[in-house]
Amino acid sequence: MFDVVTGGAGFIGSHLVDSLVEQGKEVVVIDSLVAGRRETIAEHLESGRVRLVPCDLLKDGWQGELEGAARVWHLAADPDVRQSAMTPDPTFNNNILATYRVLEAMRRSNVPELVFTSTSTVYGNATVIPTPETYAPMEPVSVYGASKLACEAMISAYCHSFSMRSWNFRFANIIGARSGHGVITDFVRKLRENPRELEILGNGMQTKSYLEIHECIDCMHFAVTHAREPVNTFNIGSEDWIDVTTIADVVAGEMGLEDVQYRYTGGTVGWVGDVPKMQLAIDKLKDLGWMPQKGSRQSVQIAARAAVNREQ
């Protein structure tokens, strides 16, 4: 028996593959390598513990790789929240349609378990913060958030219709080494181009929860081990938050820059579909016995250091 990881050469996916190999698992990675990078899992490929299938989930040729799999970790997706407001097609295709194709391949190959990475943006502009998994009505304000909520609904239907089991994880902002997008990466890039001035989208007061990648991976494994309902849905995040201006301060500090002038674009959100305030309630995880060891600021510091070192 082996595990399949879609998007396993990406940021979160490659860290997940690291952990599965450490557990002694055999792993098949399915990744188009459009956003993922082969080098993130190269060591495991050379050891023979991981096999890479370079394929797009929207095309055929990968479905037979699921034969005999114990579990699919479905991480492959279009992660760009901002871009989904301008060109929705890639988000619909790479999130909703690709997830349906994964579910169908699982059904045909009798794969019993699916782990799915969802997002805090399914809640939209929640009026209850920290936001619990039971929050309603769920009204996403981005195409990305809507696509993930649609995937959750389809997964639930497949679990109840075809005797599957799933774990749906609604992530806060997961950050750390190997991340290729997000506010920290944007700030490092902008400050490399101009160390004297930094453009900050919105008013800088957007305040959200951040969690370091290793904490996230640990939490996923913990929940999969301890929760065994047909459909298991959990928020994953820290129990605090940090605003964008403070993130800019941390990044500038890690780069050794002083007296950087901040230029705000204005408004309460940074882009169409942005959620200005987000913190997830993690009581369900705490009831199971899991607690994050790092808060948002420490997670940002670790991620900023990794991003700076990567760009040097």
C-alpha cells in the first residue's frame, strides 16, 4: 500500500511528502510541475521512496496510478486568490474540475480515503471571529474560496455515496520555507527591487492568522489519526493574528533594512476577494489534543528568514 500526493512538488505538498517518507511510507506524487518544482522532492526520488508522475490532473494518463493506493492527499490546486477575480477559469478548472476527476479516479480504483486542503476563505467576511467550522452562512467573496467550498461539497457527497472517508482542512495562511507566493514573498521581492520604499496593498491594517508549515503538516497527520468520521472538517491555524504592516516590519528587519518608507494603496482590502480580518477557531483540534506551538509572529519571522535566504 502507498499514498498518493497530488501537487506533491509544491510548497505544502513537498513538506507533506517529507513527512510521509519519514514515516516510512511509499509515495506517488502527481504534479504538473507548472507551480511545483522537482528539486523539492529530488532527494526522495533518488532514494526510490517517492515516484513522480509529471501529469496535469485535467488530462488523462495518471488515473491508473491510484490502483492499490491507501489514501490520496489532494493538494493540487490553483492557489492564487487575487488572480481568481480576474481570470476565474483556471481556478474553476484546477480546483473544482480537477477535484471531481480525482474523486472519480478514486471511486473507480476503490481508494477509501482522501485528505483535502481547503481554505479559510470559504467563510468569506465572517462576523464571528475566531470563526468555527459551524459558522453560517458561508458566503465566499472570492472565486478561489467558492471553488474550495464547492470541492468540499462534492467530497462530502462522494464520501456518503461511495463509502469513502475524508479530512477537509480549512487553512489559515500557511507559510514557511519553499513558499513561492503570498505577502512575505511579495515584500521580499519588492524590497530587493527598491530597498527604500515598499508598496503595501490596502491600508496595512488587514489582520490575519499565520501558521508555519511544519506545524500545519503535524496537525494534518494528527487529525487523520484521531478523527474517523465519514467526513472530518477542521480549521488549521494559530490562535492569534498579525497585521500586514507588522509583517512588513518583520521582513524589513530580516533583510537588515532600516527607514523603509511604506506606501499604502489605500482601502480596507488589498484586492478584490481579500478578507481584511481572519482568525480561525481551532477548538475542534484542541478537543482532539492538538495545539500549535508557534504563533503568527513567530511563524512570520521563520518564513521571512527562509524567503530572504532563498532570494540571496
